[in-house]
Amino acid sequence: MRISVVGLGKLGTPWLAVLASRGIDVVGVDRIPGHVAAILNRRTPISEPGLQSLLSEATGRIEATSDIKAAVSASDVTFVVVPTPSGADGTFSNLHVISAIREIGAALRGKTDYHLVVITSTVMPGSTSGPIRQALEGSSGRAVGVDLGLCYNPEFIALGSVIRDMLRPDFVLIGESDGRAGDLLASIYERVCENRPQIRRMNWVNAEITKLTVNSFVTAKISFANMISDLCDRLPGADAGTVLNAVGSDSRIGGKYLAPALGYGGPCFPRDNAAFTTMARNVGARADIAEATDAVNRQQVGRVVALVRSLLLRGSVGILGLSYKPDTAVVEESQGVTIASQLANEGYRVLAYDPQALDAAKSVLGSQVEVLEDAEACVKAADLLIVATAWPSFKNIAPQAFHRTTGRLIVIDCWRMLPVSEFTNLVDLVYLGRSSEQDIELLPAVARA
Ligand SMILES: NC(=O)c1ccc[n+]([C@@H]2O[C@H](COP(=O)([O-])OP(=O)(O)OC[C@H]3O[C@@H](n4cnc5c(N)ncnc54)[C@H](O)[C@@H]3O)[C@@H](O)[C@H]2O)c1
């Protein structure tokens, strides 16, 4: 079996490499010549932990081209992993998917043997049975379900752990045109996955709804935790960390994603939840929980900015972490970036450091923020510090960098990650969701204001 993967971006390239690493011959396709050239040279066109070593090891099994027709003609299965950008109303555009499908269909006109087309891109419910099927049948001249399979098969991955998430998924979601198509796709996952995940097979629309529902539910959990966090901020003696740890011990609830921290960001959670809301509204259903989830999420940056305002009248705020999560350079919908921007607008001097996302953050924040090339310099220059992304390397910053000759540095540790034993004697640690029973001493910068 040979598999083609159309779209060699943040998801497509790891998928190509993972398939090859499990002994499958693959051919990747992208419109961007640089991505194709990178794959041909066994270099990764995108940054993702573990990806480069998979590409280097899979020599001989990976091809790449910008010619969809050639790739489809030479393969049995084609995955479509192209962007589906969100429109102003929150729905995903099928423009790139349809364009790719038309080219795939044209290639299939000249191919007589069975072919399976798999949509990995996130699409709105109704897309696979509607415009995608129509485009595939129209361009190929073949009927889906006879000698042509069509599946919707989104991935549940997080940037920074894409390879691990692909190799060891909690479950595999397959929306299938028919049993033959679903059997073939399931057999690929049985070969690729290192664990034995549940494979949930269903019709297209159920799979499309399931994908959005998973992300909408997870974001609801995050916002629920942040709602408790806001409550505990205001109740003397309360700590949302203690409360939510206990709540998460209930097996009906579970502890994952139940932490008092910043809101969610990145290229998937915010837009999937917004799409869920629009999907519901479009059919006359209500999506009150998804809407509240989004509203609570939007309040989280304001909570941190208000906290800074209450602790430091003016001066320098250091921000550790600008990527939307650790192990990625992506800053889309990053809470750290939004906090930096709002504090700069309020007149603070904002200094920031991130292990990978400085270039991306600079392109968004411009001159609003001074980016520093190392974490220690950021800590040393700050009058108040915010840990905005839980990069593990922040735990290794030398404690001396936090030491102040006058007063103590205030650290808003949004992820409660700095080792308390080393830091409580050195800095004033402020946690989201924990009421302060004692006033924190003002910083010298405040006292001078
Ligand atoms: N990135 C994530 O965390 C993530 C997670 C889950 C789902 N998804 C979904 O996966 C899809 C792809 O996301 P991504 O992050 O990999 O996007 P991306 O922008 O990183 O990569 C997409 C690639 O597709 C290429 N492309 C576009 N049209 C093409 C065409 N007609 N032929 C060949 N190549 C084409 C682009 O040049 C680009 O390299 C989206 O629908 C997204 O919602 C992404």
C-alpha cells in the first residue's frame, strides 16, 4: 500500500513521517515548493518535537512532489490535510479542501483501481456529504461507495506533542462512506498506532459533530476551572488548586484540563468552539454552554491585567512564555501575547522571553514589547514577572536571577510551575485562583511612583 498526503503543514508533515516510520511508503504533496524541497532533503518544513528524527530515519520510504495528480495516481489512499480557515461567522471554509479534492478527482479519472480519499482537515458538519462528495464525484466521474471510498477522519492532537498523539491516540474517529472504506482506514490505524485505541466508526455527519464536540467539551472544562478560579480569588482562604484537585478525583469528572490557569488559545480550541456555536445556531439549536465557555475564556486576560494593575502601578513587566502552549512556536490566540499587548497599551514597559516563539511574537506585537534572548535577562529586568506559558525550562532559571536587593520580586505564576520550596523565600508568588490573606508588599518601582 502507498499513501499520499496532500498538505505538508503542521499536521500533514507529522502524519507523513509517522506513516513512513511504521513502514508505509508515502508521498507528500504541497503547493509550497519549499515544503516539498524540505521533505525531499529529509528536513522538516515545520517545527515539531521528534519530527526531524522520524524524517531522517525514514529514508527511502518518503517521496514529495507538488504534482497532486502524480501522487494520487501512484497511491491507494489519499489524506487531505489542507487549511480550513475560519470565516467571520466562525464557520470553516472548505475552499482549499474543495480545490484539493477537484485535483484528486481529476487524477482518479485516469485510475481504475479502488481508491480511498480521507479528509483530515476539520470541516463543518454536512461538508463531507455535501460539497466534498459532490466535488469528488464530479471531478472523478466515479461514485463514492463503489470503487471510491470517502472518509472524514480528523486528528486529536496538540502542537508540541503531535507525533506522540498520532502514535498513541485516545481514540480514532472515522466517518465512513461504507464498510470497505472504513475497514481500510481502520487497518491503517491498527498498523500505525503503538497502543490499541478504540476506533469509533460512524457516518460522516456524526464524525463531524464528534470532532467539534470533543473540543467544545474540553474548552468548557477549562473555562469551568477558570470560573472556580475567579470565585476563589474573592473568597478569603480559598484556593482553586485545592478545590479543583479534589473535584478532579471524581471519576465522572477527571482531573485533565481542570486547573486554575490562563485561558485556552492556539489554532484549534477557540475556533472549534466558535464553530460549534455557529453550527448550533444555523440549525436553530442553542449552544449556551459553548457561548459561556467562550465568554469566560475572554475574561482571563483581563483578570491577569487587573492583577498586575493592583500590584504594580508602573514599571517593567516581564513575561515568560509567548507561545500558546509549551513546545511550539505558534502564538495564534496566545494568552501571553494578548496580556503583553494589553499591558503595553496601559503604559507598562513589557519585556518578554520565549524559547521558540520570539519571531512569531515579534511579528504580532511589533515594537510594543522588548523581546529578550534569554529567560534570566527577562527575570532580572522585571519589576513584576508573569509566567504565561508552562515551558519546563523555566523551572531551571537560576534562582539568583529572581533575587532583589530591595524588596521582593512579585511573580504571577499562572501555571503554578516554579518550585515552591526554592521560591517562597525569594519572591512573592501570586497564583490565579488563590485569595491572598496578606497584602503583598509594594515593589520599589511602585513605591517610587
Ligand atoms: N494544527 C493543528 O493543531 C490542528 C489540529 C487539529 C486539526 N487541524 C486541522 O488540520 C487542517 C490542516 O491544519 P494545519 O495546521 O496542518 O495547516 P497548515 O497551514 O500548517 O498546513 C496546510 C498545508 O496545506 C498546503 N496546501 C493548501 N492547499 C493545498 C493544495 N490544494 N494542494 C496542496 N497543498 C495545499 C499549504 O501550503 C500548507 O503547507 C486544518 O483543517 C486544521 O483545522 C489542525
